Amino acid sequence: MKTENEGLIIAEEVIISKIYNVRGKQVMIAQDLAELYQVDTKALNQQVKRNMRKFPERYMFQLTKDEYNRLRSQNVTLKRGQHVKYLPYAFTEHGILMLSSVLNTTGGLAQESSPDWL
């Protein structure tokens, strides 16, 4: 199945490949969501910080260094030799829906009503 929006087609397999199990929850990482929403990771993080009250821990949490390193070793999230300045946020399904409401974008997943991945 493919999702089409504004001429953009995102294969279901691409989305599924960006879902991780962290703390017993299925989540997507801010960097991957920024790519799917077609915004900079910095802009996504700024919107989240401006709207923190909309993101309780059941919607979003920041990865610990150990969690990030485990994900990084399992997947190619950064090229070898690159480092993140801040640990990334992880978003649950409800967090992703809330994120779509705070992002000012029409690209990528922003117009999707609900990711069907839980």
C-alpha cells in the first residue's frame, strides 16, 4: 500500500522501517518524522518545544544516550563519524498525530489522518 499526498508517494515499507520499539512502545524518531513531513529536524524540534504541554510522556520522550546508541547500532541513523548535538525525541502514535497538528506543513505525512502502525 502506498500513501499519496501532494504528489508525494511514501511506500508503507519505508514508514514501517522507521518504527522502533523503545521502552516497550512503538515509536518513530524525530529525524525520521522530519524527513517524512518534509521539514528540517531543527524546525520539528522547535515546534515541539513551543508546544511541550501537548506532548506528555505517553506521546513523546527523549531517548537516553544508551537507547540512542542501541538504535544507532541497529540502524544507519547517522553516517559513521557524525554525532548528534542533542538526543532525539521518540514519538508514539498519538505523539505523531499531535505533531501533525503543530507542524505548519502540507508535505509528507502532515495530511494523514492516522498512521496505521500499531
